[in-house]
Amino acid sequence: MDAGRNKKGCNDWVELRRDEETRIESVHAHFRGHAYDPHDHDEILLGVTQQGLQRFNCHRFLHTSTPGQAILIEPGAVHDGHAPEQDGFTYLMLYLPQPWVTGMMQQRGLGDVSTLEAGFRHTLTGDPLLIAAIQQAFFAIHHNEGRLARDQSLDHLLSLLGRHIQARPLSLLDGSVGQMNLLRSYLHDRMACDIGLDELAHYSGLDRFRLNRQFKKAFGLSPHAYLVRLRLRTARVLLAQGLEPAHVAATVGFADQSHLGRWFQRAYRMSPALYQRQCTNVPD
């Protein structure tokens, strides 16, 4: 049994590796039935379904990825996951940090999918060159094939990724969305606080019912759901840095370690402590 493999019952498993230099995470997993509750990531997600049907909601659409298809998900895009067939699905995924992608894409003049002004043209693609590049980069990182193999495979992947990036119309960033962006920044600034809807309504100048509708229209989540996912994303970063789960829970605004653990398990299918151990690539 691989030391990085996390058994979730007799049929589900998750392997996670983390490259310390680039901070890229690679995940290899298999699930039957329910896989993930709705959640999002700060990273850019590039994956390939290897076996079975992988079904998930993203961008308000239900997607079904078949074996050999690539999955492209921008930072902040809420998604879930489940297996519609009894045998489940197996997939591999790269989690590319936004700062790393920004620097690499800007060097190539390819745009930057890690900003609000850009996104992927399609959540699923059958582009054979991109699919092969994702797999090659995954194996170089996940199996520790060395820095040169890692660097060349990632350079090749990014060169192909550029043609799948699409700038969003500026109109999407105007008006009420701009107001909601300010409100979102307020949540980021006060993430660890016990924020109420009346406080947000006072800050935005909107009544709480209109605020809730507009926020959900802009980001696909209620303010509370967004705050939970913000706390989870931040917790992942702190756990990977080696901070104790109890300290992380307090830092990001969860009531206690068990509160963090319940949400973390639902979103990522592993405990905070296990995630932290797998980030170090050290056997249990």
C-alpha cells in the first residue's frame, strides 16, 4: 500500500503529493458514490478522468467527464463530485497555485487564468495534446521524476493551456458585480470574525435579502457558503505550512478543531491532519 494512499472505506482512496519548490499538489483518487460536497480552490485545477464516469456541478451546469477527458477549473469555481455508476471513477488532478501560474503565463504572454478577468473556454475538453500534457506533468510530479522532467513537462503544459483561456467581458465586472467584489473583499479581511448578515448589509448599503440574491448571482454562493469555502482554502495553505490544526481552526474562523475537521472532510475527503501529513510526503 502506498504510504500516501488514504483509504475511505473499502473502495475509495486518495493519494496526494506536494512539490515543495513549486507548491503544486498532485492528487490521484478513486471514488464510488458521493465524492465531494460543493467546494472551491485557490488553485487552478487541471485533471484527467482515467476510469468510469466523473459527474460534477460547476458554473451552474452538470458535467460528466468520461475516460480520457480533461477537466479545467478556475480558482474560486465551486464544484462537487459523484460517481453515477456503481464502479465509481478514477482521476488524476494537478493543483497549480495562482502566483506560480501568473508568473509563468506572464513570461509567455499567454494571459492569466488566475485572475477574475479570465477563465477557461470549456470545463471539459477532449484536446488530445492538452490531455497528454496534463498526464505527463502529473506523473513527473507525483512520481518525483526529477526537476528537469517536472520543469519541461510543466512548460509544455502551460504552452498548450493558453489556447483554452478566454477573457471575460468587462461588462461582467461592472455595476452590482463591482459592489459584490467589495463585499467579498470585506469577507476576506474579516474572515476570522463572526460576521452576521446585518453587518454585511450595513457595509454594502443593501437590505439583507437583496444582498444575498446579488452575492449569489455574482459568485454562485451565499455569503455564508463563500465564507466557509474561503476559510477552507486558507486552512489548506496553513496546514501545508505545518501549523497545528487547532491553531489553523482559530486563525481562519472555525469554532474549534472539530468544526474545521467536519467541513474539511466534507470538502476534501480527508482530515486536516491527514492532509498535512500527505503534504510532507512522509509515510505514516
